[in-house]
Amino acid sequence: MRDRLIFTGQFIFTLFVAAFLVVPAGLSISAGVTVNYFRGIQSGVTLQWVAQVWELYAGTILLSFVIAFATLAVTLLAGVPAAYALHARGGRLARIVEEIITLPLAIPGLAIALALLLTYGSFGDFRRSWLFILVGHVIFTMPFMVRSVMAVFATVDIKTLDEGAASLGASPWRRFCDVIVPNALPGILAGALMVVTLSLGEFNLTWMLHTPLTKTLPIGLADSYASMRLEVASAYTLIFFVMIIPLLVAMQLLADRDNKR
Amino acid sequence: MSQRSFVWFCLLPLAVVTTAFFLLPMARLVVAGAEGPHGLAGYLAILTEGRYRATLINTVLLAAATTVVTLIVATIAGMFLQRHRFPGRAVLIAMLTFPLAFPGVVVGFMIILLAGRQGLIGDLSNRIFGEKLVFAYSIYGLFLGYLYFSIPRVILTIMAAVQKLDVGLEEAARSLGASPWAVQRDVVLPALAPAFVASGAIAFATAMGAFGTAFTLATNIDVLPMLIYTEFTLAANFATSAALSVGLGLITWLILALARTFSGSAVAAAG
């Protein structure tokens, strides 16, 4: 009887917490397709707000994808070899390097953005281009790629495989392409999903680094929250959800598969 | 190319990117903090100047409150979800963790939909009490926003820690006559302490540095990230904003580093 009571109490509490998280998201989705949110859903369902968002903000959505994939390309090119090097070399230096590249997770984005502005703000062309935002995103997402790949190296006996290939006469470059990368694939995939998801949603850095001509999706969101009617802001948020949820589901599926193995 | 030089070659792109776009700018930021009219003393302004100190205290209190409430909520829910199997459990877990990837601005908007001028809470309170309750744009709204993004993170850590608990210890305590409450207090909660420290530190550091949520909600909330932002953009006070952000970065980094030495696992903040 008493256990039953505790169970019910905890269950209701957990439901309440879940409602706190889900209800506003639901409200936002419904508001984005409602003719008039103030009068409620009975005023009719419409896609006019979504269309209006597309008209006003299509550029921000496009730029966000460009930056997310460019960030992915840079983190892959710099992060995957580095993860291998850090794993292969090991020791104190590797720990210090890992510590340094993880620092951007512990320091608020605002501080990193200020640092970039103070250092490169006077390089006009660079400052005005989207590459300035890309740099911030790369610094912020790099640790996720490097650590995700290093986590795989820690479970696969990469050293034996690497030495085996070396004893057969494969060059370092050949071994990296044919042995290291294929074995690191699950980590690369997990890291890539994380990098793209984080880049698409990044605001703290981006808000400081953007210019009126280089607005990303979250910048546009903040803009619409401040100056547009609730339905438009909601429709814009809805578009963001539609973009981000497949990535989250893919990440979850990947994690589940790893757990089962 | 020898194996040794190949390894160095692999490290090169990362080293270049990190040095040029992180280490160098951070060094510049630290220098800029001392370039104000007061020189190095500019760094002490965060403690000596009344307005900055009040903001710092405000931010720390808000982050501490967020951490404590998040830990309590996440422990109750996380323990429940990990210890019981029932239909719909997977859905419930998914609901509790999907806001993980929401940027701060979106969290701010969620709070506006809950407690803003057209919000659900105001609507309900208007119907029941005839008075519209609107608190999204105050420090309570910000507090709710910080809860919104820290609960999912902390729940995941707590669930993982509960899964690793040795159920035998609890059974032993019970068989020795300990009451359910005593088992929780003396066996379960102490075993979860490292998870509390690790996830609490993340929640605290994230709440200290969160900018997006405050930006969306704030008409007039004094928290450190907003202060840095206004000093930089509105007052063009570069030295002060640099000094304040170095201070903020130092605080969040220190908390995470301390938590890591204590709990022995990797800890990181985001948002």
C-alpha cells in the first residue's frame, strides 16, 4: 500500500516535470499553425505563418546549413587526425592538448566571442564574412569531435591494428586512411551529428559575431521573438524543431546501437 | 615520412586552428582587461564596484538556486525512471531529454509561452483567480528558463548513476531493519554524491554563463552575461567587458575543474 503511494507520487511528479518541458514546445508548434493564437486553435489552421517566415528568413536558414556543414568539414579535417595523434602519442603532452581544446566548453561563449572580436574585429573583410562565425563554431564544436573519436580509440585496440599494418609495410598515410578512419567511423559519425546539431543551434557566440548580412537561424529566431507577432515567432521555432529533431533521433539511435553491442 | 613525424603532422591543423582562433584571442582578452583607465585594477572592479558586485552576487545566487532545485527534481524523476518499468517509460524519458539541444533563445521563448503576456499560466490564473500572472520577464522567469535547460542534462547523469548502484547494499540495509527513508539517506544518496557533484557543477556553470535565455527574456534582469553584453555593445566599454568576461570564464572553469577532481569524470558545460 505504502509502496503503491510512493510509486504514484513519484509518477505524478515525473509527469509534471515532463509536462513543464513538453507543454511549451507543444504550444509553440500549435501557435505556429494557428490563424490567431489569442483566439485559439478554433480560429483555424494555416501555413501562412510558415510561409511568411520562409519569405523573411529563408536566408538565415540557408546560412545556418552552410555554416554547420563548413564547421563539420573543418572539425573532420582537423579533429580526426588530431584525435589519432593524441591517442598514438599519449602522455603528458596529449593530456595538455586535450585540456586546452576542451576549454571552450568551460568558458562562456560570450567571452570567446569577445576575445575573437578584440583580436580580429579590425580585419574588416574577415569580420564581415560568414567565415568569422565559422571560426567561432569550429572552436566551440571541436572538442566534441576529438573526444568522440578518441572514445572509440579507447575501446578498439587501434595500436595493434596500426602496428600490424605497419609491419606489412603500409605507409603511415595509407594506414590512416585504410585502418584508422574505418575503425573510428562510429565515433566520427556521433561526433559529426553533435557538431551539426550544436552549430545549427549556436547563439551565444554567433550573436556577438554576426553582422546584419550574416544572420544565422538562431539570430533570426531572437529577432523574431523581439519584433514579430507570436504566430510568426512560433512558426519559425517550428521550422527549427523540424530541422533539429531528426538529428536528435539519429543521435539516440546511434547511442542505443552502441549500448547493445 | 616516419611514424613520428606523421603523428606530428596529424596534430598540425588542430594546433594551428586552436592557436590562431582560441589561444591568441584569449590572451588578447586577458590583456584587454587591463587596458582600461585603471589598468590591472580593472580586474578588481568586479568585486569593488557596487553595481558589478551586486550583479555577481545576483548571478551566483540564481545559479545556485537553479542547481539545488534541478538536482532535487532530477533525482526524484531520474530515480523513478531508472527503478521502475512501465508502459510509456521510453516516451517519458524522450520527453524529459529532448530539450537538450534547444539553444538558450528557444528556451527563453518557451518561458514566454508559459509565463509571458499571452502565456498559459497567465491564461489559467486569469480564469481561476481573475488575475493574470505574468513573470516571464523577471528573475523568476529566468530561473524557470535555467531549470528548463538544466533538468534534461542532470536527469541523464542521475539515471546513469542510479543504474550503476549496487542494489545488494540497499537490500542488506533493509534486511538489517533500516526504514525506507534511512536507506535513501544513508545508502542511496551518498552513493550518488559523485553524480550530484558532476551534474551540479555543469548546471551551475551553465547557469552562470547562459546568455541566450537572459537575452530573450530580459527587459531588466541583472546577470553577469547581460552586464558584459551591455558594457560591450551599448557602453563600448571594452576593458571592463573583457575583465568581466575573464572573471566569469575563470569562475565557470574553476567550478568544473574542481568538480572533475572530486568526481573523477569529465565534466563540461554548454549552452
